[in-house]
Amino acid sequence: GGGLALQNMAAAAGDEEEKKRLPRGDPEPGRDSDDEADSDTSGDGEDEEKENEAEIQRLEEQLSINAFDYNCHLDLIKLLRQEGELVKLRRARQKMSELFPLTEEIWLDWLKDEMKMAVESSEREKVYELFERAVRDYICPEIWLEYAQYSIGGIGQEGGIERVRSIFERALTAVGLHVTKGTALWEAYREFENAILETAQPAPGSVPSPEQQQMLCSQLEKIHTLFRRQLGIPLLDMEASYAEYEEWSEEPIPETIIKNYKKALQQLEKCKPYEEALLSAETPKLAEYQAYIDFETKAGDPARIQLIYERALAENCLVPDLWARYNQYLDRQLKVKDLVLSAHDRAVRNCPWTVGLWIRYLLAMERHRVDHSVISEMFEKALNAGFIQATDYVEIWQAYLDYLRRRVDFTQDSSKELEELRSAFARAVEYLKQEVEERFSESGDPSCTIMQNWARVEARLCNNMQKARELWDNIMTKGNAKYANMWLEYYNLERAHGDTQHCRKALHRAVQCTSDYPEHVCEVLLTLERIEGTLEDWDAAVQKTENRLARVNEQRAKAAEKEAALAKQEEEKAEQRKQARAEKKASKKAKKARVGDKRKADDEEDEGEWGQEEAEQPSKRHRGDGDGTLLEEDMEVETGLFGRSGSEKPDHPGNQKEKASTSRKDIPKVLHDSSKDSVTVFVSNLSYNMTDPEVKLKELFEGCGAVAEIRPVFSNKGTFRGYCYVEFKEEQAALQALGLDRKVVEGRPMFVSPCVDKNKNPDFKVFRYSTTLEKHKLFISGLPFSCTKEELEDLCKAHGKVKDIRLVTNRAGKPKGLAYVEYENEAQASQAVLKMDGLTVKEHVIKVAISNPPLRRLPDKPEPARAPQGTLPRQLYGARGKGRTQLWLMPRALQRQSNPLGKAENGMLQSSPATSSQTPEEPRKMSNADFAKMLLKK
């Protein structure tokens, strides 16, 4: 009867497996359908099958190009499973598992498919091997439970019972302490042992033999032990387990067990807040897990600390810092070889782009005496991991070279290890020069630290100063000869392991070449000669240092003069602008005094008041947006020198006058009140052809709050200049309006910026985008111009949570094929780089990299002497100079005039560098009326 119970249990486990083994896409058995329906569906099925085959082929080709495309692996496995291609499916899963740790869902699907096909004992052994691989990737109670239940199905084989017990014990070690999921494993283990107990029971009415009695007692003790072990661990619903034990046990529960049970209950109460926080939190729950880790670390139980780290990593497997903290804990506290190396291996498989994890892995392997060939193989894997910065390759090379150096016995003149070290140093230098520089346009090692370390090893450990000098000569030819610290580093090496002659020679070259701190190297040279040199050496050193410092001081004086001249030039320009404004004010007052000339006075007033605002506001924008786009400083310069496009045709003079008159009538003659800056925004890059900008913009900005006034800026002829001021009634509305920045209006991105007086806040800059390295943000180039934000988001969100996407456009709103994608954290961005770089989007191969814009060089200030006569200064064209498509719209009559004050299109009065340094006798400044008369004469 007992044997029958155990057989029934194994059969039940087998039935349960069969239920789980049915593929998701299988049709229901015995389903009937008529012939017509069959003929319809068979045609559709054939079409779908052909489409799937084509898609499978495409995915396989894609993986042959980029094996690290995670989503491509998933899609291929899903299609192969759907089509029932078991051989290809197994191969695809195998390839993916070699590159990535697989999630619980992927493993369970794979295991269930394999269990369905495993009939022979040899096939069952392969399933066991697959389970062993599955439980190594992440901590997973469900896989352990599935593993134990599957092993029960093989209980009839030799050693079957012991194998089941071994798997259950390993499962309890791995996840038996899991507060919320551990109970299921304990109960499954007890259920198995209870079934064994049934087999030990004697038949009804028979007397058990001594052997049977002993087996019965032994089995009872096993179940008692399982109950007692479980009750000593804080698990959810442990009160029910205690009640079950009381009911099952024929003897009273010992006091020690009750004491341990109460202690576990108290510990459970302490854990409950952290478990509840995890239940209520949204993925990835990193902060909640970190609080739980801190709590367990303070408690100090190594098994519980390890478990909570594993739980956290199962949900945050792409967070390098979490892996680093876990590995550090294992390295310093547990120090168990298999456990430590397994964790390091999983870390680099999950986050292969993080160089720090690879370095820790190499150190751990060395610490645990792993074979040299294995460590070298792991280093080669690290080189192919796809790091995101050139400096990462320098770090991994340095870590490996340190390891090789520690293997060498330097008491021997030569050895295999020493030759391997030298060969690795040479390869490292070549690798950085070729591979890394080709990919990043820099070696990552401008100071040649690897070559410096090589020179130190040769000089100090190998007594080979000649080789060290060759290396340092190579270092200096790579652009390092101008730095004093590099020369002093070499000098110190010569001082310690070389001779005085080479020290002197090095310092003489340093005095000649150093440009950053020449005084320092001069002082070191004089100190050397003071201690060891002859009189001739001293005289030569003094003469050389004096000559060098004299030249340096002369160069510095010239640079200071040049800087002072530029500063003076800027002051003169500011003074000229101030004087021009004062003269305009005086001119307005004089014109207002004339009787019967009110209309003309209004014209001049309009030009003065609104022109002044134009002179101030556009200068608030600065060139450089971090992504190659330009801000408002360049916006109008592109449209022509005098504020209108070269392709525009002038209106009929009568219409122009009427239009200008109407425009001036509508514009309030009010100077911008700087006290209202906090409730005002500056709007620019609008279309010049916008009709009724007040109406259009009011509709646009009313959603942000009550609009007090909209002041568009018009030219003297009444044409809209493309920018305006929007004043709100509340500050909160103005802040909300800034959110409309870059909104497309009439086909152009509208720029919205705070209204700030640059005279009062000279340091204020409207600069929205970072120009520094942002590891959580991607820069994507090569996109098709037709790619939309939604399409790009669909492509990117598969690799993590996308916080923001910005498609880069020019000022006219046309796409440039570039985009910035911001992820929630660095790990997601790094993973996306690995999987998306080189992808084909609408027949365009895109490039994906971590956002790290190159430093933008500021435009050089023009030198007065170099400005050619008869031409306008470069500043009038903006920072980029005259565009290819710009037309020269200045009449020749005006070109012949020596006009020191040219009105740039953005409304600012700028002085020509060619004339700013001339004598004070300058020609009279010309008004708009003077210009008009001159044109009419022509």
C-alpha cells in the first residue's frame, strides 16, 4: 500500500508535467470543422507560414550581423516555438543563453518544452543539466520547485530518492529563507517525505520487523526535523505551519523549538515592513531593495544578506552598482570560491559594458588561484565586451598588465612570464593606438600611463634603463613634451635608476620645451647643478634658464597686451552703443518739438523703442545647443543682412506704407518694463509671414494662463520680425509657457525663453541641453528623415523605460536624422547601445552611442589689423560667417560710405573692427531718412 502511494505521487507529478508541457499555440484536440472552413483556413495558414519562414530567415541574418541583439533573439525563439521547429528552437535558445542570462519565463518555457520530449533516461539527464544551468542565472524559487517536482518523476531509477532529497536541500539552501516564497518549497519537501513515510508503513494487521520499525522511526525523525527547521525561519504564514506541526506530531513540541519559533516570529515582524514596501512598489524597486539590504547587512546573517542581494538582482540585473556592491560583499566577507566566481561571472554577463565589473572579476580569479589560461581567456572576452569610453580600455588593460606583472619572478634575468608581460605591454600600446583610436577618435591614454608603467617596470624591476629611455622618448613625441610634470616624471626615474648625465640632458630639454610651468623645471635644473654640477655646468644652466624665462616673460607680456587691447576694444564698442542710444533719444525729442510732423516722430519713436528691445533680447540666446542645432543668435542672420529673406519680393510702395502705418498704429508705444521680466517670456524663430501674430500667439499661450499682453516686434516697414514678448498676469503662467519651447508653429520650431535683462544678469544663459557626458542618454545618428518620434520610441522602449526623446531639427523644423533618447538610468542606456548600434531602420543603418558632445570651440575674437578694408566685419554674419546662400543686399552707394556703426539684423549696433581704432574724427551718423534720400538719388 505504501509503495502504491509513492507511485501515485510520482504519477501525479508526471501528470502535472504533462499539463505544463502543452505548447501555448497547440490547437484543442478533437476540434471539428467543415470542409469549406478547412479550405479557407488552410490557405490563410499557408500564407502565414510563408511569412513566418521569411521573418525567421530575416531574424537569423540580423543575428549573424549583431549577435548581441537581445530582442531579436526573443522574436526568433517565439517564432520558432510557434512553428514547432524544435531543432532550430533548441539551437536558438542555446545561442542566446551563451550570450545572456535568461529570465525565469524564458527558462521555464525552455524546460517545459524539453521535459515534453524527454522519454529515455539519457534525455532526462539532459533536462537535469538544463535545470542546473537555469538555477545558476538568477535566484528563482519557481525553477527550483519545478526542478524538484521533475526529479520526483524519476524516483524509480537507481538513487532516485537520494537525488530528489539532494535537489530539495540545495533548493532550501538557495531560496529556503525567502520570506514570501520559501514556504512552498518547505511544504513540497515535507509532502515528498510524507509519501516516503507511507511506503514505510506496514500492511494493516501485520507486525513490523525491526528493520521496518527502524526505517519508520528514521522517516518520522526526518519529517520532525523538516518542521523544526522551517519553524526557526521567518516565513509568511508560519503560524499555519506551526498549527500543522502541532496537529501532525503525536508528541508535545519541545521548548527549544517553541523558543526558536517565537524568535523567528519576532524577526518576521521586523521584515514585514520591507516586504510590504516591495509588494506596493513599482518595478524596479531599487530603493526598496537597497533599504532591505541595509537592514539585513546590519543584522549580519550572511545567508540572508546573500539572499536579499540575489532577490534584488533578479529584478535589477542591469544595474552595475548593485552587482559591484554584491561582489564586494562576497569578496570581503564570504570568500567562498565557487560562490564568488559565479556571482562575478553573472555580473559581467548582465552588464558587459561596465569595465569595473570585469576588473573585479579578474582580481577575484587571481585571488582564488584560477588557472592563467582561464584568466587570459576572460580578459579577451572583456576586450570584446563593447565598452562605451576609450578610458575603459585603458583601465582593463592596466588591470591585466598588473596581473601579469605579479606573475613574474624578477630575481631571474629572463623568464617566460617576463616575456609575456613585455609582449602584453607592446600589444596594449598598439591596441589603444589602432582599435580604440579608430572607434573613439582618441586612445583614452593621452598621458601614456601604460607606457610610463612599462618604463618603470623596465627601470626598477628589470634594470633595463636603456629600454625605459626609449619608451620615454616615445612618450614625449606624442605631444607630452610641453608639460612640466611629464619631464619631472622622467627626471625622477633617471634620478633613481639612471645617471647624472641623462638627468642633466633631460632637464635641458625640459627647459627648452616646457610651456605650462617653465619656472619649475628651471628651478629643478639649477638645483641639480648646485648639488652635482661643475662651474661650467652651473654657468650653462643659469644662461639657459635666464634666456628661456626672458622669452617666456616676453610672450606673456605680448599676450597680456593683446588681451588688454581686446578688452579696450570691447569697452569702446559698448561706449559707442551707449552713445548711439543717447543720440537717438536726443533726436526723438528734437523731432517731437516740430509742429505738424507728428507722424514722422511716431515712426522714429517706434524704431527707437522697439529697436532697443531688439538690440537687447536676441543676444540672450547663445550658439551651441549640445546637439549641433543653433539657437536664436543665428536665427535671423540666415535670412539676410537687413532682416528679410533674399527671396522675398517687396510689396507695392502704396501697400507698404498702408501696412506699416497700420502696424505702427496697432503697436503700443511702451518700452519693455524690466520689472515684469518674471511674468514675461521671449518668443522667437517664428515665421516672418505669420499673419496676426497677436491673435495666433494668444490662442497658443492662453492654455498656460491669463495673457496680459502680446508685443510682436516689427521692422520700420511694418513687417513682422519673427519674435515677440508675451506678458502674463501670473508668474506661474510664464513658467508654464517655457514648456512650449521647440513647439512647431507653422512648420518652424518656436523658441520660448525667459525674459532676462543681460545688463543686470550678464552671466545668464538660456541653455537647455547638456554638452557633457550623460551616461543615461543616447545620441542616435543616421535616422531616416521620415522617422517619427513615436516610431523611435517603439524601437527604444524595448531596452528600458524611455523618459524623453528629442528629434533634432534645423531652424525651419526640418529633421536632421539625429535624435537624443533619455533613459531612466545608465544601465538601460548602455544595454540599448549594445543592442541598437548598427540596426537598420527603413533601409538606413543607424549609429547609437552614449551622449557625449564634443567640446564646442568659441569663435576667436577678430584682430583689428586683419580686417580688410571695404568689407563688413565678420560679426555681422553671426558666429559662423557668411552663409553660402546669403545675398549681398547692401546698395553700392552705402558700401562706399565709411560707416563705423552698422546695424546688425538682430537690432544691435555693432562697431566695425576695422574702424574702431581710428581717429575720433568720424563721419556724421546717418538716420533712416538720410539712407532713404541716398537711395532716391540713385
